[in-house]
Amino acid sequence: MDNTGNRGPLGKEWLFCQEKHIFLSKKQKKLVLGIPYELDKNENRVCLTPESVQILVSMGHTVLLQRGAGMNANYSDTEYCDSGAFIVETATEVYTADIVLKATSVSLPEARLMHDKQIILSPLKLFDLRKEAVMEMMQKKVTALGFDFIKDEDGFYPVMRIMSEIAGNCAIMIASEYLGNSRGGKGVILGGISGITPTEVVILGAGTLGEYAARTALGLGATVKVFDHSVNRLRQLTTKLGQRIYTSVFHKPVLERALSTTDVLVGAMRCFGNEEDIVVSEEQVKLMKRGSVIVDLSIDQGGCIGTSGPTTHEHPTYAYEGVIHYCVPNVLSRVARTASIAFSNVFLPLLQEVAWAGGFPNAIRNNAGLRNGVYIYNGILTKEAIADKFGLLSRDINLLIAAL
């Protein structure tokens, strides 16, 4: 039942529904989690679904959710309320939580809301990160984790992998949409039809992004060509797909022949915004047919195609030399509900593990995979790449932990 005018665990007047509480085992630490409404208008995801919130609340933890935080993923405040979350009105109230989970990088206004010794989980995107926000978190001795750098027990990046799986699928669906006449494309269907030459798809990168883009394209009947710097990755991709596909390292003449006939080009390489990460130049894009489509999934890090430039969900495409470019950072917001469920599937067991460990400080000490995601530890910068970008000093997280 809905109740208003009641005081939450930190003395604020919040909307909450669940009256029955299950007490924590003495071995667990009670977590107070905050989920803010995202300020980025291109971000529609939320880190925890109502189902995951219900499990956490049943374990005795507290979840503070800013009103409307799940709305763009089609989760209502009522669903969260019925799951036991406290619905708060402002970001200031959310940031009273011990642990805050965000779907986008930390901005300066959000860093200013943080309090001393707070834990923040968010993606670590060097392209979006601002020095002022980093300095603010360091001053407040915040511990910040980039959840896209957290490793599991097998050494994989679970958040990156599941998001890459979704994005790879999305890339082909997007390309299929923009190949149609209504979107200014060639007016062809992506796939293979009896008696008609199959659509050609070129994929740059043989990682998880490239793998799932290839799976979807092959499933539709397209001809797929994959390029990568590593012969070993290309070999592994062929094994995973269970069928022989066209693969090649980046030989310029081979790539240019493929570009001249392709209908779809997918940029699926991890890059860091450097010029050397550009693998298809402006002149090579000019070789492509008019009405063909480029989907650059690497645009979050600056892009791997010379003619790529960031677009938005409101205005997602532009044409260059007759080639349609779709370069929206955070393409996953197109399928926000699916992506939010994927987030929850990773974060729920992670938070349960943290609770049993006695909190994040203990979990970071004991779990090397979790420790790999830390980029600020008690106010000390621990990622060399961030230090180099902003001209700051960093220290090795493992040495900091060993010194405790």
C-alpha cells in the first residue's frame, strides 16, 4: 500500500510502500543504494530493475530511487515502490546513499552532490570524463568504480560483454532500417532472398561487438566479411560462429575492395579517440556505394571511421558522399529496457557479494576483478590513462591495498 509523509531511514520524508522488513544476517553489511535520474537526455537505461530491487530489499538493503529514474526504460515509480524502494524527489536525496549506481559517466554537478567516502559505480568513458569531476571526487575521498572495467572470476568484463552483445545485434537492426527507401537508403532488405544477391556486411573488429553483429547478419542471410588486426581473434570468431566466413587482417587493397561492394559497414573496434584508431579513412568511405550505411559503434571512444562524428537519438544520422552515417553514442538507449535487465543481471549478484564481504572496502581488497574497476580509491587516482589525460598523478591500486 502507498504511504506518504513517512520518514525514511535517513530522516527524509519519502514515498514508500513495503512495511515488512527482513532482517539481515549479522554476517552481511546493510547497503544503502541510490539510483538517480540521469541528466543525459540520450541515456534511457537504469541500473536496477524493480525485480532486482525487490530481491535486495528482501535481504534488508535500502534502495533510494529518484522519481522517474526508470521511466525511459518503461519502469514506473509504482513498480519500484511496490518492490520496496523509497521514491525520492531530488538528486540531493539520492546522493545521501552510501553507494550510487549510474548508467552514465559522472558529471561535475553530480560530483558536487557526493559526500565523503561515498562509493560510485558508473561507466568509465575517457571520452566523456571531465577533469573537474575527477578532482571533485578526489577532494571528497570518493571511491569510484568504472563498472565496464570490472572483471569476473574468468577474467572477462561482464558489463562490457553483455552490452556488446546487445549493441552488436542493434547495429544490424539499425542498418536494416536505414537501408530502406523511407530512410534514404538503397531500398534493399538486409539479408538473403531467393534469386537475389545477398546484402554484403563488412564488420571492423572481431571482438564481442563484431561477433554479435556477425551472428545477427548471418541469421538474416547476409554475406559477412570481418576485418581485425589479430589473426588469432579472427580464428576464434570463426570457431565461435561455427561456420566459415570471410575474414582478413587490415590489408589496404583487400579492405578497399570490400568497401566498394558493401551495403553496410559496422565499426566494432575498441578505440581511445586517437588518430591511429581510425581504420577506414575519408577517402576509403568515398569508395562506398551511395545509399549504403555506416554504423560506428566505436563512436563512444571517438570512432574508428574517418568520417564519423557523434550524433543524437533525436538526429541520429547524416550523409557524407551519399553514405548514411549512424553514429549515436550509447546506442543501447534504443533498447533501454533490455539493457537495464542486462545491467541488473550483473549488478544484483555483485551487490550481494559486496554485502556478504562486509561492504565495498572489503570486497575491493578481496576481489581482484572488482579492484580492476576502481579508478579513484579513497580520493586517490588509480588509473594511469586518466592521469595521463588530465596531467594528474596516479598510484597502483594493488599497492594501495597492500599498504593497508
